[in-house]
Amino acid sequence: MGVIGRISTGAGAIALLAVVGALAAGQAGCGSASGVRGKPASTTPPSVALPPLSVRLAAAPAAYVVPRNALRVSSSAELASALADGRREAIVLAPGIYDYPRPFSDRDGDQIFASRLGRSVLRAGIALGANSGPSGALVRGIRFDVRDPAKTLHGAIIHVWGSATRAAVLDTWLTGHGAIDAGLVVRQPEGFVGRRIVATGFRSYGVAVDPNDVHYRARLPFSLRDIAVSHVARAVPGSSRGTAEACLWLGSTGNVNRVSARRCGVTGIWTGTANRRSLIDNAVVDRTPVGIYIEHFTTGTNFQHLRIGPSVSRGINAEWANPALGRAASVDNVIQDASIRTAHVGVYLDQGTTRTLVRRCTFAGQTWAAIGDYVGDGNRYYDNDFRGIAPSAARVSFQHDPGGTH
């Protein structure tokens, strides 16, 4: 059931659109369990033999050139002082360990580099932004290794907010050891750029870009490329009941390319809030109950070149159109050019899903249905390959999903 939920991220409680109790591992979408009037229980559209799918994989952090005439620091105190000097400048960190009793703060749009890729290790997080100030803050080449939530802002190792438009995080590692809520949280998505980020070991999110405002409209979409996220779960996986445990959480307009999400407690990729006209391309998702979760409100977004499974129960799930929220979760979205090898269902379009298209997808392993379309509105599916589904499975079912297990 999709409702307005409260998500706690460390010290802050943040209101977000989230799934509350609908789809932890082994649960189906919401709505009445009755059949669909005027439609058969299932249908057998033609199966088209599709060629093997090619998906481009995420690249690792890469070397770069450090700017000349940068301010060079070699201790935690020097770093804190440089960030607090009121000037926008490039700061280069010598190899070593940097710690602080609270998160570092970049209020002035400073650009922070490790002098050697991955050799500057921060044991505290950093906040980019302020109530007002310059744009263009940057973090590059740094390895964050944080175990204490008190050294983060609202539970995120890197937190982007407020004045930090056009911020960037490049060639960076984020490790939370299962003690920190999130690796990277971007509440100011305007023009944000993320490249070659590795995030692992978090309780709620690996990378989240979400303005926390369903009415937000991006003038400059965010861009994520070469993002690898893994091991995002609570001590009891699925216990967040859909409000968290997403490796990648996308709540604004943006372009996402070459991402991987593995070992996620609820879902590999979540979309919703103000996600409109986005592109999610070249994604690999595995070892999670739900591959991709399309929530309120995802509109006009393309999901393509996807490889989902085999250790996934539900490949792609479009949340039901809860009347309390006024409109459907999934409207005018396209799912195409995908390999979906899952145990229970490939794509499930729950009640009210509107004009969502599924095409050129190869389904394999499903025991209930390749595609479920329960009380949908103008959804279409064609040119799909159903040869790999179980003999007992429907190619397309119009029944309510009885559920499945991971």
C-alpha cells in the first residue's frame, strides 16, 4: 500500500513518498484480490525470439589530474580550517586518515580532491551546501570509511543540500559497515553529477537523489553514471517494509547510466516522488526481493538495457494507484530491452497502472507470470520473448498477484 511515510535517516526524520508494508520480500502488490471483469485470467501473446542482451557495466573510480595552485592540507584540523575560511577554492588532501568528531562542512562550494586516488581516507562524512552560498561543490578521489552515525549529517556520509546546486561527487568510495543509514543523499538535485561511485554497507540507501517534494520540477536534471551499490539492508532484511533498503533511490528528473545494485534488502532501484521524464539505462540488479520498484510518482520515464536476476523474486513492480494519493504510481513509462530472470513474476503492473509499455524483454524462470497487468489502464506489451518461463506460468496474467517468495 503506497502512502505518505516518514523515513528516519539518522538524526533527521524526512517525509517521503514510500511503500509502507506493501512489498518486502515475498509480498504482493495491494488492491482487491478479485478477478478482472471482462478479461480472461491470462493471455498468450506471441513470443518473439530476441537476441542476447548487451548491458554496459559500471566503470571503477579512475585517476585524474589534480588542479594546480590548490590549497594543500595534510591533517584533519587543516582540512576543517580550509573549509571554514570563507573562500571558494580547490583543496587537495595528502594521503592519510582524516577524522573529526562531526561531519566536515563545505559551505562555500570548495572542490576537494585526494592527491592520489583513494589514498585519502575520511572517517567522518561531509555536508555540501548551506542556506545560501556558492554552487559547484565537488568531492573527488576520496575514500570514506565511516562507522559512527554522529559523524554524518542526517545519517548520510555525503549529504548535498540547500545552496549546493551543480555539486559533483566523482571517483569516490563510500563504506558504512552496516552502521550508517546512507552513502550519498542528494536533497539538492539541481545539476548534480555523480560519476564512478562505489557504495557498500548501508542500512537504508546506497545512493539517493530525492528533493523530498512531489511538486519539484528540475530545471537541470541530475546525472549519475558508473554507480555500483551493494549490501544495503537492515539487520533483519526487509524490516523497513518498503520505506528504505533501496540500493539506488531516484526521486527527481535525471539520467542514470551504467549502474549495478546487488544485495539490497527490499529493492535494487526505487523511483518515485518527482521522477518525471528520466532515463535509466544499462542497469544490473541481483540478490534483492524486487529488482526495480516504480512508486508514486514516476511519469514518462524510460527503463532500458536492464539485466535483472537470477536471485530476484519480482523483476519490476509498479505500485498500485492508491486513491488517497490522487493519481497512479506509474504513468506513461517504458520498460524495454531487458533480460528478466526472476522466480515469481517478471513485470507486475498493479491496479491503476496507466499507459505503461513493456517491449523487447526476455523473460525466464517465472513461475506465476512473465507480465501481470491487474486492472491496468491502457498498458501495452509486445515483441517479448517468453520461451524461458515455467510451463505453468502465464505469459500475461490479468489476475491479482497472489504473491511470491525470494
